Amino acid sequence: MDSKHITLGLAAILGVGGLVAAGLYFYIPVEEEQQTPAPEVHEEPTQATFNSTELGLMFNYPSTYTLKTDERGLTDRMWTTIVLIDSELLRQAIENDAPEDAPAITVQIFSNPEDYTVEEWIKNLPYSYYKLSPDEVLSPTTVGGDQALSYRHSGLYENNATVAAHGGKMYMFSVGWLTPQDEQIHDFEHLLETVSFY
């Protein structure tokens, strides 16, 4: 076989190979580019405001919560309790005939005739539930620009509590939770950031 025939044979083989490669390129479906889902954006719910000049207190809370107030006490020691419960959790609790069992954010305002300091009040009065603290650790913080103390205590739920004194009153803020990741803990912390005292 002469070199001319060899060259033509090689050219024919290369030509056929090129056509096959081109056919594969154009006719094998190309996988579509994977669309990366956009990251979820955690939108803060719209806020409602509690404002009472009588109690000397203002704060914001998610409008998805139901707010109830209650006044009770003795002649020399009155207190007001503000209970905030996620409306969906409250609905579920009512369906289960146990509305008092829904974990809640609670704000309690006590008269302080003895003029206790925050630490004295926490350690000496039963309203603080400090005796139910698993570790009895008091952590300094601020609420509404005033010095405060935070701690944990147990009960129907685990609770985070923060106590501040202002204008002859003692203010106790607390949140009940089932797990440390519960959304109401985030809502509670945001509430504390918005507190103003009169």
C-alpha cells in the first residue's frame, strides 16, 4: 500500500472520528445548571408596644403574641403580671384544654416597700424563684439603662429571668422554654432590648 492510500485512509478515519465527536457533543443532552436555592431570610414579625405610665414601663413584643394582664397581691405588696404567649402555641394549648401550660414570656412588676437592692430581692423573696435555680449564678446585665441581674430557675419549664429595680418598683422579666433553641427565647431577648422605664 503506498503512502497516498495510507494518508487518505488516515484522513477518512479522522474525519469520521470528528463527525462522531461532534454528534455526541450536539446530541447528548447537557445537564441543566443546578439552581442554588436562595438562603432563607428570617423575617422579624411586626412589633406591638406595651406602654403604661402607671407601671412605669414600655417595651415592644411580636404582634404574633397574645398579651394578658393580671393584678393581685396584698395591701402592702401589690404586683401586676403581664403574660405574653405566642398566639399559635396558645391556640394549640386551648385545643388541648391546657392554656396555662403554654410556655410564656412574663413581666411582673412588684412594689418594693423595703427598698431592697436587686440582689437582696432575688435572694430573699419567693417571687423570684431563685431557690429553684440549678446553679444559683447571678449574671450582671442592664435593662432599660438600669443595672439588672439574670439567672435561671426551674418550674413547669426551664426559665431565664432578669430582674431590675426602678422608681421604687422591682421588675422581673422571665421566659419559659422547652429547649435552648426555642423561638420565644429570641423574642424575650429582643423584648429586653426595647425596655424603657419612666
